[in-house]
Amino acid sequence: MKLAANLSLLFTELPYLDRFAAAAKAGFTGAEILFPYDVAASATQRALIANGLDFVLMNAPPPNYTGGDPGFAAVPGGEDRFRHDMRRVLRYAGVLRPGLIHVMTGYTKAEAAFDTCVANLQWLADTAPRQRFTIEPLNQGDQPGYFLDDYALAARLLDAVNRPNVGLQYDSYHAQVIHGDAVHVWQTHCARVVHVQIGDAPGRTEPGRGTVDFARLFASIEASGYDGWVSAEYKPTTKRTEMSLEWMRGVMG
């Protein structure tokens, strides 16, 4: 498997720019950063290059430092804000060149949310046809009111968007919390998945601390032929991140 480290959650005992070297030393070959916008893109780019790490994924939209709500894709009436913020994201991505951009759908249960999200994602996919994007279901316990909170809903949304550069982001933690069986979710939806994140449930801890059957999950991922990144996105229960990486031995052989 191609393993990436989420440097927003892993190695946080270190300063931001030191996390890249720690990840590479631990055996990761890629990195994702949820919201890298507080640091100059050129500084992050240098850290990635210096440590031989691919930049796998970042989230959008960026924080709105001027006040007001950021442009989430499913929020009716927020189409202009969404387009403004995504243009900012694409300028930032022009420097960092992430493999994927995870587009947050936002917090709404409005009747028009589905159609709004479809139209916004189609606009974005067509605006940046060479950039790949993802959507990800998030559980209601952690993200109350979030629009995209179910994998079946994500499948319907992707069918409606119908763009080759928009795919599904699978997260074992959220899948387990939402549906109770992360492996079954993978087996049901793996054909749509373009990015994998792993964390155990409850608590989004390292694999082996909760209820996700990672032996079955990793076997299912391998059997499916998935060849994308598998990113460690969890909150280590150990004092130092490297102490939480026992699970990597089984994955890397």
C-alpha cells in the first residue's frame, strides 16, 4: 500500500515543518494536510520536496479570514461564496499541486441542499478539469448538521454530479461510526473510492484500539485492486506518534 501521513493529526508533538521529516523517517511516502492555508505554500512545498513526500490531499474551503461563512458546497444561497473560496483554493493548489482536494459539503439539511451540491461540484469539476476532487461522509456525532452523512447519499451525489474528476473519499472511522461496519462499507462502495483514510472507532485512534476489523479491511482493500493512497488520519493515544505505528508492520510486511 502507498501510505501517507495526515500531518494535521500525526506528529503534532513537533513543529509543523518538522513533521515532514518525521513522517518520512517513519516510512510514509506521502502527506496530507487538512487545512494548510496558515503556512505559506512555498514553505510546505519545500518541506515536501526535501523529504521526498508526495502531497496527497488537502481540504477546502479555506478559512474565511474576512468574516462570514466559508463556501460549503451544499449550502443553498452560498453559491457565490463557494465559487469565490474555491478559486482561492485552486490558486493555492497551483503551488502545492495536491493529488486530491476534499470538498466539504457543509452544514445544512435544506431541501435544496442536494441540488445545490450537485451544481457546485459540477461547476468546480468543469472549472478545474485536471484537478481531482473528493467528497466524504462525516458522522453526525462529530459534525452535527453536516449534509453528507451517509455513504448511500454520497453514491447518489456522485451519480448526479457525473464528473470523472470527482470521487469518493473513504474513511474507516466515519464509516464505522455511521454504519457500524467499516469493512462492509468498503466492500459496498470501493469501486467509487479514490482516497482512503484510516482511524479506529470510537475516538479516531490508531488501528487496533477500537472496533474496526483492520485485518479484514486491509485484506479487502488489497483484494479490491485499489491502488490509491491509504492515509493515516487518527489521534495517537501515545505520547509520540512513532509509538502508535505498530499497525504499519502488518501493512508493509
